[in-house]
Amino acid sequence: MSTPGSDGRQYVLDVRAHILRRPTMELTRRGFLIGALGGLVLGAGTRPGAGAPAPAFTLPSLAGEAVSLAQYRGRIVLVNFWATWCVPCRVEMPWLLQLQKEFGRDLAVLGVAMDEDAARSVPPFVQRYGLTFPILLGNEAVANAFTVEAMPATFLLDRKGAQVQRVDGPFHLEAMRRAIQALRARP
């Protein structure tokens, strides 16, 4: 592993690789801070852009069911990576519920919980916020596939599964509503 005084870019890559090699889900507050700093150093050049197909995934839900992104093909999908300790994530939860209610069957909201001990920490959070959309238990592989470096991270996908919009940090409710309306108007 390189040292902080050597090539800064390589050091960030080494630190991020070290974090992501851990055997359990270690995308903690500290890990996300390091990842976010790495993103600033590296830039967004490695991220798939608008129009790129969203990475395929199958994750367990809180209910223990396997949920695949592919099963939502034909619907507009909002994938939101979040954690119970993330304050902006808490702010977004009522907005996600509002969008789900407003757009009904046209929109599938998928919450991907990135807590280390999600099976224990997420159910009380879901109950407290009255979340009714599917909550999936995220992992390192899906976070890497979507290049999630900080939370919240939200991805708007069209009916074909292509990424239309990516928001790192809290999304703006009205802007997201307009983006969903524009997708809804597409044939």
C-alpha cells in the first residue's frame, strides 16, 4: 500500500481497495467518507453515465425474499442507497414515500439499506418511518456496481433499465418529480 506522501491518487485507490477487501460489509461512515474523498480525487470518469444500463442485482429483502432489479423491467425505478445513521437519508424517506404514492404503479421505489447490521438496525427504522416500498439489504458488490461512494445515492432508471439520473447526496424533490413525470410521458 502506498503512503499519504506518495502519489495521492494511488493512495486513495489503495485505501478504498483495503476497505472494500474486508470480509463483511464495512461501508461505514468512515469508509464512505474515505470513498467520497476518493471520488473527489479520482473524479467521476469511471461512473456510467445517463443512458447506460443499470447494473443487474438480486438482493434479499427484509422479508427474506430475493428481489431482482430485472423484475421491475417495464416500470420506472428509483433505487435509493441509504443507511439508518445517514441524516440526509432520513430526510429523503418521506419524499420517497410521497413519490411512490403520487406515481403509483408507474414508479417502483427500491430502498437499498447499507447498514453493517441491517437485519437488526433496519426493521425499527422502517417501522418508525412507515416505509412501504421494498427495502433490500445491500452489500459491497452492489455498492461497487453502482459506484456508490457516499449516501444517500439515488438512481432513476427508465422502463428499459437505463440510468436516466444519478444524485449523490440528497435529491431535490421537485427536480426528481419532474424527471419522473418526463419519463412517465415517454412511450
